[in-house]
Amino acid sequence: MWNEPTQEQLAKISRLYETEDVPLREKPIYLHFFIGGCDWFVSEYDGEDLFFGYAILNNDVEMGEWGYISFEELKAIRIPPGFEIDCEVFDPPGKASEFDKIRTL
């Protein structure tokens, strides 16, 4: 994984279920993992492996959805001849409604 988030960056992410009462459009987005036409926007983290966030696969924005994402599985993705997932960190985090790709309705 390119630009893998540090433990310090991961520690700043809301814990799982900490924002469950926050409307989807207001959810904080701390990380954006991406490769090709795939995007994963992270809002919560269990501190070990599991993220909660918004995923878009194969540029299919209409079918994007909120759900759980494995950090280990993201790190394991490799596309020949050697492409890996990249990551950008938002500090401070943005609101889900600020990202065009995230459908919050």
C-alpha cells in the first residue's frame, strides 16, 4: 500500500459506532483509499482491522454504499504489474457531503 496511514493517523479516526447517530451526510471522512475506479472513504475504525465507510467499486457511483471494510484486505490488493492501493488522509476530516462521489441521500 502506498502512503499507508500511520498509527497516529489511525488513532484520530472515530471508533466503530461512535458516530452512528450522526446523519450520513455529516459523517466525518478521515481517509480515502483508491485504486483505478475504486474508492473507499473511511469514517470509523475499530482500532485493529475494520473500517466503516463508503465504497465505490469500478466507478459505479450509483451502486456505492456504506458498509464495513477490512484494512488487511485493502493492503493485500495488487494489480499487475505492481499497482497498489493509495491513501490520502484528511486532517481535519471532511464531511461526507463534501465529497462528490459519496451519495448521502
